[in-house]
Amino acid sequence: MQNYMDAVKHFAESHVTGLTLIFVAGAGLLGFRRWMAGGVCRSKARLEGKTVLITGANTGIGKETALDMAQRGARVIMACRDMTKAHIAADQIRQKSGNGNVVVKKLDLASLQSVRDLAKDIQENEEHLDILINNAGIMMCPKWKTDDGFEMQFGVNHLGHFLLTNCLLDLLKKSAPSRVVIVSSLAHQQGKIHFDDINLDKNYTPERSYSQSKLANVLFCKELAARLQGTGVTVYSLHPGVIKTELGRHLYPTLASWKKAIVKPFMLLVKRPWEGAQTTIYCAVDESLANVSGLYYSDCAPKTPAPQALDDAAAKKLWELSNSMVGLA
């Protein structure tokens, strides 16, 4: 044993510089990982007697959000496109939370008819809706079209949620105080609303489309909050962080090999779904936000969005265009 300890001591004394560098690098990585994890929702709010609807709740941060809402005692409605995955996720949430009041509803945001069908179901069968979380999304896909002929990312990320929210506004107002939470992205900072080519038929790239749809989320939050003043319905948009989820499934295969080599180790440091769900949960339940509406959040704190996300005229113009596109005008 003494010989072993002497050998360790000799090794340490002979490699002081190398061991120091390894220690510093390790501490730095741990610190960076903790920084990437971001804020945590500290609210202990209970949701017994409340109903929460979450789109895209069968995977990623949507599933973690649904689990948290169930653990707080809410009736959780998981609105999902893939019913098989949704039922599996719902069973897991019931078991983990001990809350059996978790239901699955069909929702394909790429179909306005599917959105209307879900909204009708909720209107007819739910006495109240206390929290609507527009979480589902698609990222960096090829130039696909929705069932109604709209560019896929703008159609799913913005138009589907725009229609769903508007169809449920009467129930949300009836249930006030209630909340609408819109999951956007830091990508909105590179976004521009191409009013003269909203489907990007002239110049499509996955990045341009995604950033446009995420800017639309923040502008929608801004205009919706303005229109709901005095109703008791508050609205929040947010950036969840860089997260390891299925959302990037269309992006990763398109990367060059050298980019994949960089991305793989980086993905070990980004947020896990539980961490990525914290700002959504914060906006949905934190008591300090009860009288706040229309702001943008990241890491469980208000942040200033990009200048183009603060444009009142653009928010109103987008609202009118969206109204026309989904048939509400």
C-alpha cells in the first residue's frame, strides 16, 4: 500500500503542470455545462382543478412540461400528431406523476382542419382551459408544404398555433386568470417576416424559414397580449435554450462531416429536455408573472428580443395576414 501511495505521489509531483491543466479544463467544462443548463423554475404552484393543453407533448421539452404540469395536479391534455408515441408518453407521465388525469388528443398542426377539430373537441368537452402551451414545432426541414399549401415551418410553428389559440380564446377568457405560453427561439434574432413572399417560394432555405417562423411567434405574443388587455388572459413567448431533442432531426443529416465532428461533443454540453422545459414551466405557473403579459423570456427571466420583434406595425400586419391565411378574417 505504501509503495502504491509513493508511486502516486511521485507521478503527481512529476506531472504537476499537466494535472493542473486537466483540472482547470475539467472545472471549466463543468462550469460551462452549468451555465448552459440555465435557470430553473422555483415556483411551487399547485394546479389542482386546472386544465393545461400542451401541443407536441409526447417528446422533448413538451413531454417534460407535461410531466411537470401533471406533478402539480393539473388535468393535462397532450395534443400530438403521433398518437402511438403520445399514448406511450402519457402512460409514462401517469406512472411518474401519480396523476391519472392525463389525456391524449389528436393534433396535426400541418392541417388547419385538424386544428379546428381539436379546438371544437376542447370547446365542447372542457369546462375551462387555464394554460395553453404552444410548444410543438418543426425545424430546418426541406421545403415541404402543409395540407393547406403553406410553407411547412411557418405553417406549423406559427399558423397552426395562431388558429388554435384564436379558436380557444373564448374558453381562455372564460377561465381567466389564464395563460398562453408560446415557445419561440433565439433564432428569431435572424428572422424577417417576408410579407411579399411569406411561403418563401422565391428564395427558400431551411434557416430563413425557421427564423421567420420563430420571429412570427414573438410578434404573435406581442399582438395577442395587446388584444387581450383587461381580459385576465396573459401571454408569454420564450427561448428554451439549445437542447438535445428530436427537433434537430432534419438538420443533423444535412451537415458536412467536419461539422458533425464539432456538433457531437458540443451536444454533450447543451441542455437536456428537463432543463430546456424550465422557462416554459416558469411562464406557465410562476406567481410573479400573474400581471405581466407580452414579454419574451429565456432562462426563467425576461429578456429583450431582437429589434424586429418589437415592431408594433409588423405585429399588426402579421396578425391580419395570418387571419386571412387561416380563414378567420
